[in-house]
Amino acid sequence: MKLSVGIVGLPNVGKSTLFQALTKKEVNIANYPFATIDPNVGVVEVPDERVQKLSEAFHSEKTIPTVVEFVDIAGLVKGANKGEGLGNKFLASIREVAAIVQVVRGFENADIIHVEKSVDPLRDIDTINTELQLKDLETTEKGSEIPETQLLAKKPLIYLLNADPKEVAQELLQKVKNLGLPAPEVGGSVVVANLKDELEMQQLSEEERKEFGFVSHLPELIAKAYEILNLITFFTTGPDETRAWTIKKGSTAPQAGGAIHSDFEKNFIKAEVIQWGKLLEAGDWSKAASLGWIRTEGKEYIVQDGDVIEIKHG
């Protein structure tokens, strides 16, 4: 299973529009169910000011941010657990991802057909969640020893309400937020974005977007996706390159070294570590060392989000 986020939802709710807005990649957007049959995969930069600030401070020639992978999955319909529509393909694709963004239609548009003939976000969420739960029930009844991470309804989840943020009723927003409770790991996280505007505004310059007063909500979604994947970021920096590295929360210093190169993990000796903000405050590595701000950590050290690390290896 990849550390990727699947974009799911009923047909014609804005899944492919979201994917295109996220990845700036041309995909098949059409006004009919199952326009997206084979999952599209896109890699998206995670917004993080820390990597830019470190790069500027160290005059790095290259700056490499961390990324998260999004998968655009074909639309689901009621009865998918029994194979309706592209049900089996849809559910198999979800099984391959580590987390889910469920796109829910909150906008009215007579020209875009809704499979249920009306717009009702809570009904649509219930349809999707019920299909996932029914498929999980079928799996467990067959006696398969599937890890909990393979259960579709247990995957970490973000609801993306496709609507104008200014027009969404707070009552609806609160109901969606409460859906995952009392199991917050599989619900409760909500982002509201007008996906049509998100896509169209990308054709304009940053100055033009400011003139319209447009604020993108996609960075919030990307950051939440990274978070629900249980990932953290550490950095390496210097005049050649400043780079953000992705590891699972709870990883040790040797495992972080392994993200850079397998030899760093295999031949790990020690790690020199400082939080990114303290390094910026010091101005450079040698000054931070003279101030006693750089720590020497061994194999048991659990890497913290925002650590700048230099691995010493044999």
C-alpha cells in the first residue's frame, strides 16, 4: 500500500477538477459518470515555508520540497459493494491508498447532472461511507485476516465540500465535522473549497488573484493530507541543496538516514540535530555548534518534525 491519498466520491462532484487543480495536470473531465476509469496519479508539493527559509539562509543552489501523492479514482454509485457501476474497480483502488479525500458536492448547477437528481451533501456522504462499510463487512465475513489498515472505512479521511466557502451554512459544516466522532482518526476533518474557482484562478497571475481577493484552500487540503498520512518532515541544508525529507512519525535517526540513502541507515554512527528555527537564529551550522545548540543523537533518537539533521555514517 502506497503512502498516497485517494480522491473519491460520487460521479460529477468535482473529483477530477480537484485532481487537475492540485496537480495542474490535464485529466478527463466530463459531465457523465465514470469519465475517469483508470486512476490518475499526481505528485503534489507540500506547502512548507521552512524549506524556503532554510534555502535562502544557506544560499542553496537547489531547493527540494516534500510531496504527497494523490490518486483520482473513478466515481462510486450506490451498490458499488455488489459491483454496481465500476464498484469492484473503485473499491480495489481505494484499498491501494493510505488515506482518502472524499469530495462532496455542495453546489447547485442544472447543467451538471447529479446521479441522485438533487444536491444533498449529508446523503452523499452516507452513500459513500455505507458502501465502504458494506464492503468491509463482506471482507470480514469471508474470514479474511485483513489488517485494520486494509479496511476501507478505517482509512484516515478528509471531507472536501465542493462549494463556495462564503455560502456554506455553519450548521452543515458542523454536521460534517461530527460525522467521524467519536473516532476522529477516520473523520471530522473538513475543507471547503470552490473547485471550479480553484482551477480557473490558476490561469491568472498571483497579482491578478489578489485583485479578485481569491484565497486558495488547496494548501490547507494538502497539509491536512500530509498530516493524516502520519508523516513528518526533516531537513538537510547547505550551499548545494536544501531538501525536505518525508518520514513516518516515530521514525528513528537511522531510519531518517535511510530516507536519504540506504547506506546511511546501514552504517549509521550518529546524527547531529537542531531544530530549523534555532539554526536560522544562529545563522549557520558552525555558529549553532559554538552556541551548543547542535545535539549529538544516537540510534534510539526519535526524529521530530522540523529537525535539521546531519548523518554521520561509516
